[in-house]
Amino acid sequence: MRMERYPTSSVPPFSRSVFALIAAALFLALAPACLAQSDDSQPEQLSKLRTDLYLRGTRAPLADLESDINHIGVLSETCRAENGSKACGLPDKALESEKLEERYAYYVKGPVEIHAKPHGPRIDRRNWAGSGAAAQR
């Protein structure tokens, strides 16, 4: 029996090379956007990630969260390098310990608790010197 051979591709060789060039150009154009660093190391996003990890840390043992704590540590140090320690909620002095509990306290618990504390004087409505309508209540 004789088997008939069908071409594996109906596209001529010239068209395949043009297609390859277009694909390469498209890849090179989009590669920087794909390889760009995520915004997780920006102070606002880092604060959200820390709060999430802080809440998970209240329900789970720290050993289960070690990879997340290490990830927050890397993002925090990246944030420190790009924006400074104050903007990222970190102390000026770098962490010198390798203990998990101290990494958690340095990168997660400390910044979250400092951010959660009220800043400035507390204003009480009874102390307002206001209009007659507000004073009559």
C-alpha cells in the first residue's frame, strides 16, 4: 500500500520566516512590560500585604507563614531601597537577627501596629467651640 504524503504545513517557507520575525518583534516589544517589577514593593501595597499577613498571623503559627514573612521582608527591603525606611514603615536600623519571630516583629507586626496607632491629639466633640446649634445639643 502506498501512503500519500500531505504537507505538514500549508504555509510557504517565506511566510513562516515573516511570521517568526513578527513574533520575535512582538515578544521584544512586550517583554519589558512582562518583566517589570510588580507594585508590591510600593508603600501602600506593602502596607496592605502586611496587614493581611498580620491578621493571618493571629490565627496560624508563624512557622506556617515563614515563606510569606520572608517575601514581605524582601519587598520591605526593596521598598526601603527605592523609597526610604520612613516611607516603608521600617526602622532606620536594619534587622540583625535570623529568628522567625524577630523577622515577623520587624517586617510585619511593628509596622502594622505603628500604623494602627492614632496620631496626634484626639478631638472630642464636647471640646468643640462651635456654633449655637452645635452647643445646644
